[in-house]
Amino acid sequence: MYRQMTKLDIADKASQFGIGLVGFTSAGGSGSEWARTTVILAAQLMLPIVETCPSIWGLEHEKTVKILLSKAVNRVCAMLNANGYKAERAVMNADELADAASRAKLGSRGKNGRILTKKYGPRVLMDSLLSAAEFSYDDREDEELCLGCSNCLNACPAAAGKYEDSTCAAYGETLAKDFKNPCGKCLRVCPVGEDRFLYDSFNFQKYFDEDNFPVRNPGAKIYGPWAHVRNYGSYPHAAISPEFEREKEGRLI
Ligand code: SF4
Ligand code: SF4
């Protein structure tokens, strides 16, 4: 028997897949004739893993979170269908998704264009779906979360002006050849997010000092865990160290 779906039903279903944030906004402009609501799902990228990026651990973590998001979208659509509502995965590029997330009051845009959330700062991945069910939209005030510190821009190894612009994407492709995309440098240096309190992680200089080392990690103890992670599964620092680029030529993975 059909029943009316609530926002709580959607959030409950999504939470079964570890999706911590769900937002609702009008589906106007989606191009769909029947869609009334765009539902945005956002899942956490864990700070300690993001801190190791670029690393294969970061890569695998991102893959896992994308699979969880995809499953959650699928199951929420199935639940809506089972209760008599049309639903389907929304097709949006990263910019459109970030705009929809802002409208759904999941967060605000940071200085490099990345969506920032109160809970996890920029350390989230998102997916979305269209629903014929109509929900009330969040009426919270727009909250500006970006502190304007410019850490995200200063930490960018590619000097990209915007997250996921063509420069950022090209840098990501270079890293992918070494099995250690995504870059994630702008994600780890952002002070926004309650996850920073959970992990008591406020030593931002640590990030910049590491990036400023002229060659590969010189073995400083403070970087031990990150260096350890990066020693497995991907070529260390090939994208930013030309001499290592040459060195790896003779290596097998
Ligand atoms: S790093 Fe600073 S400037 Fe960049 S998005 Fe975060 S708070 Fe804003
Ligand atoms: S992911 Fe890396 S390359 Fe892309 S904007 Fe962030 S720091 Fe720059």
C-alpha cells in the first residue's frame, strides 16, 4: 500500500548507507516534466584519510564513498517508486550539484568554489535524485561558512583558481597515472568542519611545511603515518618531482 513519503523517510534510508547529510530543493530547471524535488545526498570523506592524499588510500576511500552514494540514491528511488512516486538519479555536473546543495542549504561555496558543510567542511562527496514527491524546502537562513583564509588557494599544487576547473582536472589526471588521485590538498587545509574538532586537527602549518619540502618527504617523524601510507600502491610524489618521474621509468607497479 502506498503511503506519503516524508523527509525523515528519505534521510533514514540514506543514513543506512552512511549518508550524513540530506537536503531538498525545487526541481525547477531540471528539465524533467514530473520532478518536483531535487534531493541532494552528501557523504563524509574522513579527515585522517584525506590528510594522506594524494595516496591510494584516498583513492580507494573516494571510490567507496561514491559506491555508497550510488547505492543510497538507488535505494531511495526504489523506496519512492514503491510508494507510488516517480524518481530517478539526477544528472548534474559538479557545479550544478554544488549550486543545488547551496539552494538545499547543505552548505555554502568556499573561496575556491567547493561546497562547504558545517559538519565536514569541504570533505564531502555528493549525489542527487529527482523525485515526483513534493517536500517542504529548508527555510534556514543562508549561512556563510567560508572564513576567507585562502588556505585552499595557497595549498593548491596546480594553482587552480577553482576546484574541479580544467587545471584541477588536468592535475588530477596526472595523479591518476600514479594511482593516487584525488589530489585533495584543498580539502585537508580547510579549517571549516566539525570533523576538525572530532580529530583535534588544527595544525595547518603541518600541511604547508610538508608541501614546501623541495623533494620527497625527508622522513620527518611528524609525517611518518602519511609517508607510510604513501609507500604502498602508488608512486610517491611522481607528479611533483621530475627526478622521480625519471626514476620510476624502470619500475613495475
Ligand atoms: S580554506 Fe579558507 S578560504 Fe578556502 S574554503 Fe576553507 S575557509 Fe574558505
Ligand atoms: S583538488 Fe588539488 S588541484 Fe584541485 S583545486 Fe584542490 S588543491 Fe587544487
